[in-house]
Amino acid sequence: MKKRNLWGIIAILLISLSWWFVPSVKADNIAIDGNFNDWNTINKTSVGYYHLGNWAISSDQNNIYVYIDNGGYSDIQLPKQNYTLKVGDNQYNLELSGADSQLAVTARDENNSWKSLGTVGIGKLVINAQRQTLEFSVALTKLGITNSASAQSISLSNSNLGSQTASSHLTNNSSSSSSAASSSSSSSSSVTSTSSSTASSPSSASTSSSNLTNTNTSGNLGITIDGKFSDWDDKTKFAMKINGDDDNIKYASLLTDDNYIYFYIRMNPVLYGGYTDLQSSGYDLTVGGVTYNLNFGNHYSGKPGDNGPINLPVEVYQATHNYDNKNAGEMAAASEKITQKMGDGSKVDGWGTVLEVRIPFSALKYSSKTSGQVITLANRNLWSGEITASGGSTGPFVLALIGFGVAVAALLLTWKKKKGRSNLRIK
């Protein structure tokens, strides 16, 4: 085999494997390696609602870097979704996925109809007892940002983490970057007696964001609509609230698979006596730009009791086409214990309604189940804004498999030819 051909095949192998194993990105001072000592010289600011963690944003000529910790508070779970990154006038939605030791960062361009930009960086999450620490990087070129854009402002926010914003400026020297915090709402990060909470939920931050992204998409989510909610334990939930009401928090999740749309809502007010009832109407589900109004059991007015879960049909109505499907999906609801606070700050056990819903795409007559389309859920009776879900793609992984297969096949074919020529010489 000629050396030139051999080196070409080896190059193909290495390029193919690079899709799977993305190396750590190292700048002058910051490396995404799970060792956070290189953040010691970067200014950090507080972030959170009830308890406070810390975060910072920095940059060099190639990347933007982010650091976040939960301050050692077990009720703060660092989110992997819903990050809004602003670079000058550009705005991106960031999501992290994969194993904690090797996270991939994907982005959508909010200025361009939420166009997917694919994988734009890497990250690492380290959990040590109650303390969680996260760092990730985003490549500027993947966002379409050039070196000429230096000196533009950059900022990061995540309403599931806190109301603050970490900010800095693009720079060619990462050591000169800094982080500052500013409030993105009228409420401060200080705790008041009327809104303080350490909620017993997978997500600790209340929010009123108008655009939350939850892209948990899978071929098999393992969810059964039976009023037993353990199959939601590993699903991302967002703490939703109505603007100005920091007490009546609802933990919500919106998911899709190949055939169904699922959502989950848990009523979890901070203070005893808050709103815990079953909300059976007012849901607006938008799929691919078409909005459907949902209600449960013909606007059912009861609530789950001591006799176990209740099961109700989901009615779907589409106003533009006067489409009414009274049995378009299924809902199950039950009451579960929640930890709340009295006015004096003491803790008490309460009860909150939890519900889960499944609606097949086939019941939404004027929408399709096209992968990647935006799906949102809103209910102004329960929260301000909406939860958003969107489909994903396995394209890079498939391409890696194809590239690796082609390279191996070429190597084997060349080896066989060489062996054949050797045998001919022996004869």
C-alpha cells in the first residue's frame, strides 16, 4: 500500500471518530476539563431565587466560556436547558445534553426562526455531594460570529436558574473578561417571607419566561398515563408562575416522541393554602403554528381525592376550522404530598394536584408530527408565558457511523489487495 493512501485512510478514520469524541477546548486560561481552578481569576456574581449560587461568563478570540455553581445548596439543580445567550444583537437558545462528564452544547438562532445550529460547544458538570459545578464553551464561529465582532456585549440568562444576567464583552484576552449581574425582572434576588421556598422538586427556580425550551425528545419516553408519576422523575421540569406571584409555583414538563405529545404539571405553592386544585381548562397547545384549545373531561370541576387517581378524556378544539375532538387524548391526575411553609416560616406537609397528559399527533387534524417543529403549551390561568418543545436530529451521529464504516471498508479492501499481491509473488 502506498503511504499516501494509508495516511488518507487514517485521516478519514480520525475525522469520523471526532464526531464522537470531542476534545476539551483550551484557551489561554480556561479549559473545559472539570477542573475549575482556571476560573479563580474570573469575577463571579450571585444567581438564584431563594438560595444563591455563582456564575460568570468570559471569552477569548475563539470561544465564549460559562461557569455556574449551585453554592452547595441541594435545592438548586443546575439546568441543562433554557439558556439564552446574547452576543450583540444576536440571540441564541442553548441546551446541554449527554453524560455529565462530556456534555454537548447545541444552539438555536432565535433571530432566524429558531434555526438549529447543531453542536456549538462542549461542557462538563461535576457533582460532589450537594455541590454542583458546571462549565461549558461555545465556539464563536459556530454562531456565525467573527473576530471583527470583538467588543460586542455578551450576556447569559436562564429563568430556571435565577432572574439575574451574567454579562461581559467579547475580547481577545480571556483574562480580562469579567462577569456582572443585573436583574431581568422587577423582583430582586433577595428572599422575602411571602415568597421564600425550598421546593421539593427537580427544578428549584420559579419563572415567568415567555419562551422556555424543553427538547427532551425520544423514540420511547417510557411514560404511562396512570396517575403514578415516577416515570417523570428523570424528566426536566420548569418552575412556572404568573408574573408577580412568587408563591403559586407549578412544575411543568412538555415532551414529544414519534407519535405523542406529553405534558406534566405539579401544583406546588410555597405557602400553605396556595392554589393546589386541578385546572381542567385554559390550555393552549400550539403545534407547527396551529393552536388547539384543551380541556379535561368536559371542563371537569372536581379534584383528586383519597380514592386514588382520576382518569379523564382530553378534548381538543381548533377554532379556525371549528374542529372538535372530545376524546383526543388521555389525562390522569392525583394528589401528592408537598412540603410548604406557614407564615412564620415553619414547614408543613400539604397536598398538591399532579397531572399527566398524552395526546397523539393523529388527533391534531391540522398538524403533522414533523421532526423539529416547535410545540408550545400555555395556560394563562396557571403561568405567564409558555413551555416549548422541539424535535432533535441524530444526523452527526449517523454521519460519523457512515464515515467510520467507509474508512474501515477502504482499509480492509486495501489490505486484501495487498495480501493478494503478496500471494501472487510467493507463487
